[in-house]
Amino acid sequence: MKWIPVSERLPNKQDDYLVTIPLDNNSTYVDVLHFHKGKFYETDSEWGDVVYDDVTAWMPLPQPYKADRKTENSSETPNNCEPFD
């Protein structure tokens, strides 16, 4: 997937999207926001729905991870992990 600048186009359906937002210190914040009626919203904010007018780019969310059944049902510990106590 590629980032789509909002200057090129906006999403064509209401959904959640991965977005980039510039910060004052010349860095970029990545978040998931909801797109509806031409605007990006944070819908779970303690202040109610917050509109983000400074989104610079967006992309659809990736598909959720799905472990293959062999790995998911395995009792083996992966090589790079230590078991929890």
C-alpha cells in the first residue's frame, strides 16, 4: 500500500484510515482516524468527536494478521522469545 496525499484525493467511503499528521517539531505522527463527510475524525476522544484538518496523507488499513494454524496451535516457543513466568 502507498500513502495517498490529501492534495491528490480523499477516501471515497466512510471508514477508518491510517493517516499522517505533521507535528510542530518537523516530525510526523501516524494515527488511525475515521473518515466521514469529507473530514477525518477521532471518534473515541475524551472531548467527543475531534476533527483533524491537518492530515497530509492517508491509506487504507492493512488486513488483520492471521497466523497459520500450524504456528497458532504450536506449543513451541519461537527462537527469539523467552517464555513468561
